[in-house]
Amino acid sequence: MLKISLSLANYWVYGYICVCLSFWGS
């Protein structure tokens, strides 16, 4: 259960960084 929540958190962090990078790049 902990593993799933950790991977889910990593997924959100990765997506947040991608959004920030694409926002700065525009």
C-alpha cells in the first residue's frame, strides 16, 4: 500500500514539473 502511494506521489510531482517546464518554455 505504501509503495502505491509513493509511486502515485512521484507521478504527481513528475507531472507538476512537466507542466512548470512547459509553462516557462512558452
